[in-house]
Amino acid sequence: MKVLLLSADEFEDVELIYPLHRLKEEGHEIYVASFKRGKITGKHGYSVDIDLTFDEADPDEFDALVLPGGKAPERVRLNEKAVAIARKFFEDGKPVASICHGPQILISAGVLKGRRGTSVITIRDDVRNAGAEWVDAEVVVDGNWVSSRHPGDLHAWMREFVKLLC
């Protein structure tokens, strides 16, 4: 499967790097998209190469989407193309994984109404105001959406996302 990650500078390092490698271990092709080609750097100094820009990313060419957290989602959600990509994955029922602040992109995409998920507690009210039921759990699976709260939940988040991909 081809998996797309949407992110930008100041991502939470482990929330991008862990799924990137975990999904590669499962044999999936991983592509990271951002505002421009080059590298993005996480909050703790790790950098990741960008494979394509948001404008170049065609959601129809990918099977699943990962939205890491950190400070990046609040920037990514301002890009209409990135928001449209997330919306398309939901509309098509393709697997979507979000963690920490990742649901901010989904909030902007308007896809959380009637859904059940989790996030970092600091955006709990935003998730609720978007129409979702927010749950304080290490991982919540609601149809095609797998969500977790923070780096401490990475094991459960990727365990359930990998199951969904199979």
C-alpha cells in the first residue's frame, strides 16, 4: 500500500518518525508531503526528507493517510490543498491515522461530525466542537479513523492502524 504523511516543521519527532519506519517494516511505500520539497525539522531536531508538496499529492494515488502531531498540524490546516487531501481520504473511506494535534487538520476538513476519536487533551474541546465524541483512551478506532493522544500511545496507535491496513 502507498501511505501519505502530511506534516511541516515542528512536527512531534516520534509521531512522524515512528509510523514512517513502522509502516515501512510492514512493506508499505511511505511518502511525506509538506509545503515545499527539501526537509522538515521536528520539535526535537530530527529532520525528514519531503517526497512531494501538498500541491503534488493526489489522494487518489494513495491508500492511507497519517497525520502526526506537534505544532505542524496548526500550520498544515491553513493549506487548502492539504485540508482537501484529508477530506478526500475520509470521503473515500480510506484509512486515516491521527495523533496528538493531528486532528486539527480533520477539524478544518469538516469530517469529524458524528465520529468518535481522541487527541491530545489540549484540543479536546476543538474535537468536540467539530461534532465528534472525544474519548480519553490510548487509541480509538472509528471505522476508517484511528486516533491516539500522545507519544505514549504510539504502540497502540500503530498496532491498530496496521490492523486496519491489513
